[in-house]
Amino acid sequence: MISAVNGVQDMEELEGQKHDSRVYKVVLTGGPCAGKTTVQAMMSTFFENLGWKVYRVPEAATILLGGGVKFPDLDEEEVYRFQENLMKTLLQLEQTFFDLAAGCRRNTLVISDRGAMDPSSYMSSEEWQRLLSNNDLNNVTLRDARYDQVIHLVSAAEGAEEFYITSNNHTRMEPVEQARKLDRITQQAWVGHPYVDVIDNSTNFNSKVRRAIEAVCTKLGLNIGDRLSPESIKRKFLVSSLPDKKAFPVFEDFDVIHDYLSSSDPKSQARLRKRGQNGHYTYMHTSRKETKINGQVVEVRTNLSSKDYERLYTQLDHSRQSVYKTRRCFLWNNQYFQLDIYSEPCHPRCKGLLILETYTTERGDGLKRPDFLDIVKEVTGDPFYSMFHLALKD
């Protein structure tokens, strides 16, 4: 495979960009079963594709509670000491990533899964004031000065009750009514921060994720075109040859491997994706059926852990082979593009294949395409260039 490289090619360019780079700190908060972990992963992928460096701060409470802590076993003082140590752990985890971001030469996004005000939702006001006093902390420093933006994701228990589940998180035990109460208390904990966006459940979950990402892009003043528009469709173009790297604007390359899974339903497809740089990967499961919206096949994407990926990998469709490619991501003329550079081992039909993709609301010739690429033709909807066909062994 082609090794992953940064589109910024030399130290002079890096030094030149250092003064223009920025660090933006976002905290994802909300009640139980709000989608914070998934939004964090999807937001991370979106900004990485834009060329940003992204750090994801894990939820401190999940780490500690996963170690066997059970609140019914603790007395009142032990609960307080746990909450105090939870705060210390949270602050140190964040500081580790804040320090890394401060030294980064690229625009950097730090996304915290819950923030420093969240513990106050699980304590009485007296206990919270005691914690602040004992640790020389205050609400203004923790709430207003620590993060650039707060995204509150409303719990599924409020407006999407059919999706409120506890079985997929061993630390989540709250019944629906308690989850609603915690959601309201958590919202109140962040009142006073200058930039709070509340993302409710008035749309489906995919749109909820999109709205959260849009909220961050808006505050950052990023021109992302119609990449996140619900009316966007994916258009694909065949490219004749790969130009020199210098012809591209700043880009990011990712190593990508696609594998199809066996299915008993001939009208459905399921595939795995492994995507990353420099040996660090994210994993995704995608399923699709013949249902279409705006002429586009609907795909349902689920982020996976490495363990889940390995488990599903045992269910490969042996009539298809792995598809290897480098995905080159770049912005051109305020439009976001991905160039898939197929690589070996592969079927002869994939050898030298270059496919340019973008999401756009533009139909027909209204879409401006990169002028440094020799585009042969549009192949949107052509089954020959579908990955399902390209992976076929025969």
C-alpha cells in the first residue's frame, strides 16, 4: 500500500503554517445515551478529513467505573472522594491532550467526552462547593475558560425513548425518568458558557450527528460548502492518471481496507472498513439495502472497536477479496474531495484505478471539479465502479 503522508511536505511549509494554526477545544456533554461517543468519533473523522489534527479525550467516569466501582457499596464520604478523584483524573486526561495540541503545527481539535462541569450533575450543591474549595477550583475557570464550545447532546430518553438502551454500556444503569432528570441538570451545569449548542432529538440520529458537527464548523467559521447538507449526494468521477503531489492543495492520505461480509439476504450488503494513518486505525461497519433517498442508496454506518472488527472479520464473504486503497482528502474551491488511489494486492480491474468522490447538492455541470486532475467521465451510479463489483474475485 502507499504509505500515509501529510500533504504538508517540508519543514519550511510547516514553519510557515505554525503561526496560523489554532487549537479548538470542544466538550461533548449530555444525559445518558445521548450519542456522545459516536458523535466524538464521527466529528473526529470529519475534521481529520479536513486536514486537522484531532485528539479525543475519553470519558473519565467510564474508565473509573469500568474498574469495578459500585456506588451502592460506597458510603457518603467514599462517594465524595470518588467524585473528587474523578475530577482530578478528568482534568489530568484533558491536560495531557491540551499540551499535545499546544505543540502541534497543524490546526488541532480536542474533543472531550464530558467536561469539567459534568461531575456537578451527580453531586449536591454543597458537595460541589466543597470539591471546588478543597482543590482551589472555581466555576468560571472550569466552565467558561477551559473550553471554546460546549455541545450538549440531549439524551435519547428525551424525545427518542425507543432508542434509550442500557445494555450497550455497562456503566449506564439509569431508568428513563432519571436519565431525563440528569439531562436537564447537565444542561444547567453549563449555563453561563458563552457558546453552548443544544442538539435535541427532533431528527434522526444521523442528522443529529450532522447538526453537532455543523455547530462546531459554524463557530469556527469554516466554509465546508454543502458537505453536510442533507440534500447532498455522492458523485464519483474516473480520473485518468495521478499527478505529482505538488499539484495538490494541502492534503491528508489515509490507508483504507474494505472487506465484504457474507449475507443471507441477496438484496443487502455489509462491509468492514479499516482506515488510518501511521499504524493508528478506526473501524466501521456499513450496511446497505436497496432503499433509496434522493436517488441514493441508504447506508447505515456504525463505528466499531478493534475487538468488534476482529470478531466480524471472521464472517468474510469469500467470493470477494479485500480492497486496498489510499484515500487522499483535500479541499479545492471550497469543496471537499476524496481521491481513492487503488493499490495492490487487487483484481486486475482495480490496477491503476483512480476514483474522485465528493458530496454536493450540485447536479450536472454545475459542480466545479479540480482543474489539476484529468477527469475521464462521471461514473456516479455505474455498477462497474461500485466497490461491491470491484471486490469480486471472478
